Amino acid sequence: MKRTKKVSAILSLILIISIFFTNFGVIAKGENGSTSIAKPKYVFLFIGDGMSQVQVNTTQVYLGSKSNKEIKLERLGFTKFPVVGNVTTHDLTSYCPDSASTATAIGNGYKTYSGVIGLKGDLKSHPENLVEKFKKNDYKVGIVTSVSLNHATPAAFYAHSSSRGNVNDIAMQMASSKVDYFGGGSLALKDGMEEKEVFDSLEKNGYKIIKDKNDILNLNSSSGPVYAISPTIEDSKSMPYRIDSKKGDLELKDFVKKAIDVLENDKGFFLMVESGKIDWACHSNDAMTAIGEVIALDKAVNEAIEFYNKHPKETLILVTADHETGGLSIGNAKNKYNTNFKLLEKQKVSQVVLNQYIEEYKKLHKGKENINDVMPFVKENFGLITKNDSSSNNNEYKDLVLSDYEYNKLEKAFNESIKDKSNKKSKSEKEKILYGSYDPFSVTVTHILNNKAGLGWTSYYHTGMPVMIYAMGNGSENFIGYYDNTDIFKKLVNLLFV
């Protein structure tokens, strides 16, 4: 009887192991006929900068509110991945870390100080990062981002610097990185350094610099090393926000698709993709713009999923984040237990465009500024209206009419915005709390719209929230659980190179 139970237990264990490998691993035969788990050949790592669970769910609530009459989320594709983990993000400096240290943790496997790129805590030595490991093992490598390519997150995968502020030096390190494909934004440089200097260095190292849309779309596996730059550039040398993009503009997904075309080969590839402007939109507390960037990330991930469907036994896809930005919450004191995300549909442009409009307005009307002049633009692009607006009786705008409190708040922000600050060294503590480093009027417009929709913000900076990791494909079972962001690096290295 005992023997029968023992045999039954062994058979059950074998069955469980068989099911486990059927779902999560690929069994391959070695030269001597033995079996082992085959390593993934194609690895995708997507990073939503500033994207914690709340940015993801805010997007799902918005999409559900837009398309469903009942309370129902519209799931993003990557949230359907079979493996989910939870990742802590603190660094050696803070529980509210920056992108440099967190990207270094993911791409290099070590905790470091905020602001440091690809260096350990001694600020001198550096480990072999993921790009270097993949290249040493004959994989091709690509780095794509919606922000500038020498920004903190992409930089942590190919550069080493004691400060993320050393943007010129970081950009020059691109040329010696051996990365096969750079794509997305351009370069944000300082101290008079021109892009041409970096481009010349890249070209001397065999790179093609491509800015034409058709030329980018014609890239393929025989194109060689390339830096494909978005033909349309917005703030700080980044790709346009999705909400601001025009028909025909290249999107993040297009640069991912071209990365696959350039990198695909028999030995495999590693592709890191950052949706960097989720973070920027959350810094400025602009929820609708952030939602658009999360959607852009999801569409980019779909390109990887299509590739996975063709190579299911050889592909691993990871989607995660470096940290949370803004302290975003679904729910606020004003709305109690209610939300009204459909109001966000009224927003047609990002806060960046509103800033540009306000700056131009101030130049043209210096000394004669009046809030009533700018309210038509606010109505057209954000839906907010005053009680005196004839549309206030229109059912379409009934939830968008400014209360006396909201209008007074907006008027104060407008008056603060038009002040001559040329002789003012810095903002007061009150101004910093109210507006952060942003234009008072612009940030107040998005705050009011967000609050009416049922969203809240606690910060203009990063928070200590953990982030999620979603995994699908060969080796994905390694990423389940609760662990540190340095473990993403360690798990990949153990899976692929040990």
C-alpha cells in the first residue's frame, strides 16, 4: 500500500513537471540525446517609464469607460500575459528613486545612487550590462525609446557615467556601444554641442543616421548598424506625445517593428524598448496624455506579440517599469466613490501644446493679458467652460462647467503665469507645492479636468510605489513573485548565460 502511494506520488510529480514545462519551457535534446530547457533566442524588454499599476489601470478604466456602458475594464494586451510579478524600486539614495538608478538596476544588476548611469555604488566600477552580455554571446541588440536616446533609461543600457547630466559624453558612448539598432527620439545635448558631432562619431563606427520616414520603413536585416530618428520631434528632442501626433507620424510601435526587421537573425536578439513620456506626462500631472503613452506602449508590445506568435518556443517578452511618477490615484476627495473618465475625451492636446500656446499668448499680449482671451482655447482642447459660456446649458458640457472654486483657482494660476519672473530667483514654497516646476495655468487646467474625472495626484516627482512585471514566453515562469528590480537582470542572466 505504501509502495503504491509512493509510485503514485512520483507519477503525479512527473505529471506536474511535464505540465510546467509544457506551459512555460521548451524541452530540447542535446547532442547526447539528453533533454534540457532551451534558452529563449529572442528577448524583448519593455519599460514604461513612470508606469506603476495605477497608470496601467487608469488606462484600462479610460478605455472601458469609452467603450462600455457598464463598469468594465478594457484590458491592455500585456496585462493578459500568463506570468505577473511585483518589483521594488528603491535605490541607494531614496525610496523614491530616479530613472538613472532604476534603469541601472534593471540593465546592470546593481543598486546605485540616484542620477548614476551604469556604475556601482562606488561610482567607479561597473558590471557587464545586459547589452554587453548579449553582444558577447553573439546576439544582436536594439534600443528604442520615445524620448532622447541619451536620456537616463536608454543610457543605462549602453553607457557608464557618474551623472545622467553628462548628456554629451553619454551620447558619444553610443558610437562604441556595439548596439545594432537605435530608434526613436533624437539627442538632447547641452553646452553648445551639436548633434552632428555625435552623428559623425556614429558614422565613423559604421552607423547609418536615418531621419526620413520612407527610409526608416525600408530598413531590413541587411541594413547594418543604424540610428533611426523620428522625423517629427517634440519637446526635449523626443517623439511627439501620442495625443499630439499627426496622421502619418511614426509611432513607438513602428520603431519596434523596424527593430525586429533589422535585428532578426539565426542567433537571436535583445530589444529594450522604453515608453519614456509616460513619465514626463505624469511629472506634469497630465493624465490624458499619460494614458495615450501607455496605449502607445501597449501597441508597441503588440508588435512583439505578433513576433512571438511566429516564434513561440524561442521568444521571451517582459513588460515592466522603472518607478511610479506623480502619485496618481483613481479616486479623489471631490468625487468620493465616483469617477467620470469619459470627460478625459475632451482633452485634445498635451500640456506641452497648452504651454506653447500660453507662451505665445503672453508674448503677443504682454501687459494686456486677460484670462477670457485664453478660455476658448481651453474649451476647444480641454472641454472646460465657465458658467457664462452659452454651452453651459448643453448636456455635453454639464460636468465640465467650472465651479466658482475652480474658476478662482484657475484665475489665480493665470495671474501667476503672466507675472514677470525675470528677477525672481526661484519659486516660493507655496508655488512649488501648487505648480511644481510647471506653468501654473497649464498644470491647473489639467488638474481641474483630472479631478472632475475622478483622478488625483500627490506629487510632481517620483514615488516609492512598486511596479509590476508581466512576462510571456520561454522562461517567463522565472519572473513570477515579489522581488527587487536588480533581480530582473539576475533572472535574465541566469536564464540565458549560466
